[in-house]
Amino acid sequence: MATAAETTLNTRLRLPEWLRARLPTSDTFARTRSLLDELKLHTVCESAKCPNHWECWSKGTATFMIAGDRCTRACGFCAVATAKPFALEADEPGRVAEATRRMRLNHVVITAVARDDLPDGGAEHFRQTIEAVRALNPDVTIVHVQRADREGNAHCWGNFGVLLDGVRAAKRVIVVAEEIVEPEIIASDPNRTVIPGFMVSAVVHCPYGAHPSPVQGYHNRDNAFFRQYHEQTKTKSDSDAWLERWVYSVPDRRAYMNQLGACRVEELDVKQHAYAAQTDYGY
């Protein structure tokens, strides 16, 4: 025969569904945790013991906490540990940026512990982190290529640098080309089409648009311009004057080229061409 206590226990009402928290079972939660562990990143989610971090991590997002996980203040409402902080990690901005790239975040929340031990309170470290995140997750990438058609299908050869990485990382791509050619020319050499038109938002025809950098087959590097830049921008006032002359007061590309001068431009033109062997795509 059941006792009164057992009867009360058996008839006790269960919590309503809306008040019961379900632990995550999705692969996304595990991937988020694994990524944060791999990159050795701190989050407010864990350090501040947020009760909702299961939900956020299951959606592939997190709130990053930089400058360590030790705070110099002891706020009664916060669960972040109070202790003497460790030195800032110089590679942390890059690790945060890599995490945002791999998590494919459109909106990134970054916070930090209080660092009263630092003269600037960690402001410079914050700036470096924001710049690293923006550099690795650009909204717009502008690239200069040898030629493209009007749909943005682009031929490029020579030294790519980070051109392809920038194109793949950005939400929008602007192609600037030395030449705008017919689609048949681009189609004639598909292996040289390094940027497909479906990734391109706009196409701009602008010869010498990469100056003072070189574009193989079209013009050489303007070494004198680089030297003058370094010589003329040693102080802030000098830099401001240089920017005024070459950027702010130049209304368009034609004015920029006129300021360079026809003789200087002619000196940069390729003098000795070296053409690739003809390629047979027949079948």
C-alpha cells in the first residue's frame, strides 16, 4: 500500500514544456565547441556562465571575449574570474578573425575583460582584433586584372598575391581591368579565367588602375613612386599632404594620370613582351 509521501510524489505536476531547457543534440553545437577549443578562444558564454550558451552554440554563433579570461575588477553580478591577468596574446586578434571566417558570421560580438593593468585598458588590442576580423571578412573586395568581359569573367596571370583569397572571402567583388574584351576571348582560354562572372558585382575599365603596382604584360612597378611615398610620409603632416595631393584632391582617374605625367607613364610601359605558347583546346 502506497504511503502519503509516495502518493504526493507520484501526483506532483511536471514543469511546463516552455520552462524546460533541452540540451543540444545538433552537430553544430559540437562544431562550435571544437572550433573554439582548437583556436584557444575565450567566450562570455562560458566565462560568464551564460545559461543560454547551449542555444547560441547550436546556431553556430558565440560572443568572443578577448584580452584573456581574468578580469581586474570584481563585479558582484558577473561570473568572470577576478585575478591578475596574463600578458596579452599577440596572435589572439588573428585567431578571433579566423573563427569568425570559419563560422561564416555576418554579425560578430566581441567583448573583453577589464584590463586596468594596461595603460590603455586594452584599447589597442581591441583595435587590432576588429581590424583583423574586418580584413578576413571583407564586405567588398576590389581586384585588378589584365582583362575581363562585361559580365565579370576575368583573365589574370602573373603574381596573384592574395587576389583569389580576397575574392572568395568577400560578399561583393568589383573587378577593375586593363581591358574589357568580348566574351569569346575569355571563353577561348578557360583555364585562365580565375574569377567567374557569377562572383562579380561590378566591372570597371581602368587602365593603370593598379598603379603604382605592376600588371604583368601591361606596365611595370613604379619603384620611384614607392620611394617618394616613403620619403614624403614620415610624419602625420607629411602624410596628410601626400593624401591631399594624390587622393583627396584628385577628382577622377584621368586627373591622377595627368598628375603622373605622360613621360612617366610611358617609362612604365612594357618594353619587351614575352608571349605564352599557343594552346590547343581542340577535341
